[in-house]
Amino acid sequence: MRRSRKRQHNPHIPKHIDQAAIPAAVFYDHRGKGTWYTSFRDEAGRQRRQNIATSLATLSELHRIMEERTGTDRDSLNYLCKQYHDSSKFKRLTPGTQADYLYCRDILVNIPTKLQKPLGELAVRKFTPALIQRIIDSIADEGTPSKAAHALRYIRLVMQWGRNRGYLDVNPALGIESPTERKQRRLPAPAVMQRLIDRARELGKLKRGQKGAVPPHLSLVMELAYLCRLRGIEVVTLTDANELPEGVLTNRRKGSRDNIVQWTPRLRSAWEAAKKRRADIWQARGTAEPRLPEQRFIITAEHGGKLSKSGLDSAWQRFITTAIEAGIITSEQRFGLHDLKRRGITDTPGNRADKQQASGHRDESMLDIYDLSVPTVPASAL
């Protein structure tokens, strides 16, 4: 619930009340035996007062009373989700994870039910495993198994969080069958990949606002993602500290091992082009160069600061969509920025062990996902 602005200390308020946590629009009248009251405006717009509790009321009772007055249902899925999203546990998550959870929450709480009200208004203590399984199955049956899997992971996490804090007795989302997600292991053809890199480079020369213009950094991100076998987030977080005399020190996520990608003329050209663009932006905007190398990001946004992952994703989606509309590639040739890493691992020379060392994967089985090359082997012979 929203709290009021900071109040002046009132010596008449009962000692068992934390004055900093009193709900908004709740006031104390110390006359007589003392009364808690709230104010509101009637249909005519006149200010009115209504007593809501005696001086013996606890802080939690005051919150409950105001929640009931504003229509808050403490037993509903909406309320449980709100408590989780207001918690410190949620606020410690990365912005990307928070955005994903907000998306999943909006999906679930707005699902219509036979009770003529959305799922978010139902009491979570009455949820059953069968109900949740039907919800997840219905989302998956819409042709969106990935969305259903995300929603299941979210509601399982929120209900477990709520169970551990007394909002419900059991977690009915445990044991629910997860839908089978489609495995999109797209491998862009070398000619298609190069065609798009060249297009991004040419469109990046257009002035911002011109038709078809794309951010100049997009072609550089594509080059670095392919040559260094990196994810998009790993490219935009490269800094001057990753530049070594022998090559680029990677900054891989998800438990992969870092390695040093040796310099090649193509890699050096892309790296220096990114640094030159950064210097031009800083000079044009009068931005002071950060003192520490780890604060100087190789890829910068138009404002001269760090490029966000969401900004990169949005630019990529617009770029791919317009490329299909212009006939540069077909819809079947469409691929994601992450697929450039798969192309880079597949194109890495050497055997399977060489590819694993280059990709940084700790588990050899990951090569079944990222290395789509077809080995050449001798024919059988006696």
C-alpha cells in the first residue's frame, strides 16, 4: 500500500504504532479515548471524516482496514504478485529478469476464468495443481510454448516465495508439467550473414532520422559477436580492459570459461572502428573520458553512455524486419543476434575439442547446440 509523505512526530499517537509506517490518509484524533479516522470527499465534493478504529488498533489492522476500503484483496493472486514485486528479492534481480517477470505477471493475472473475473482476482489458497496445469496447457496450445514455460517458471517462483512467507500453505505450482519449447537452432548461411553485416554498415552511415537508418554500432556488434563467438550482452559490455596485446579477453556469461581471441585483421578493424566511433561521440558531446579502462565501453549509445541490451535488441528487430520487407533476405533466412555466436563456433577451425576451447563451454554437450558443422570422415575399409 502507498505510504503517506513523511509525517511530523505526533506525541499523542499510541506508543505501539510505528508512525513512519502509518498508511496514507489515516490520521489520529487524541481527544477523548483516541480515534483513528480517514477523510474522503462525498458526491458533492465536500471533505468528510469517517472513524475507522479505536486507539487500541494495531498498525497491521490499520493497513488491513485501508486495503479493504480501497478494494485490495489480500488473498488474491494480484496481491501476492504485488508483494513479491515490492520485495527486496525482486529488486535485486537484473533489469532484464525483472522485465521478464513483469511480462509473465501480466499474462497470468489477466487470464479470463469461468467466474467472470480475471485469474488475478482469485484467491491463491484455492489454486490447485490441476488448475495451474490447465492454465499452462491453454497458453501452450495457443502456439506459444515458450510463453507458457516462462509463465510456469514465474508462478512457481512467486508461489514458493509466498509459501515461505505465510501467504499460502502449499505451492500448487510444484510438479506441473512444463511445455516442450521449440528448439530454434538457426545457423545463418555465410553469404546471408555477410549480406546483412554489409547492409548494417551502409545504413549506419545515414543520418539519424533518415529512412532506413540504423545505429552505426549495429554492424560492429555483429562483427564482434561472430568473430569472438559472443552473445549480444557480452559484446555491449566489452571495455578497454578487455583489449590485450595478444587479443580480446572475453567476458562470457552462464558459467562459460573466458578465453583470449587472437587478433586478426578483421577483428582489429572492427575493434578500432568501435573505438573511433566512441571517440567521435565523446568529442561531439564534450564527454569526459572515464579514467578506468573497465569504465570505457567499446560499444556506446548515441548519447555516449553504455548501450543497453534492450536498445540493442530493439535495433536488431527493426533491422531484420526491414531487411525482410526490402527483400534482402527471406523470412526463412531470418536469424537472431545470438545465432551469430553459433555461426562463429561452427566456423571455428579444428576438431571438436578446439571448438569447445574456443567457445568457452565447460560441457562438451553444449557443442551439439552451437556446433552445426558436418565432420568429414574416411570411408569404412577392412
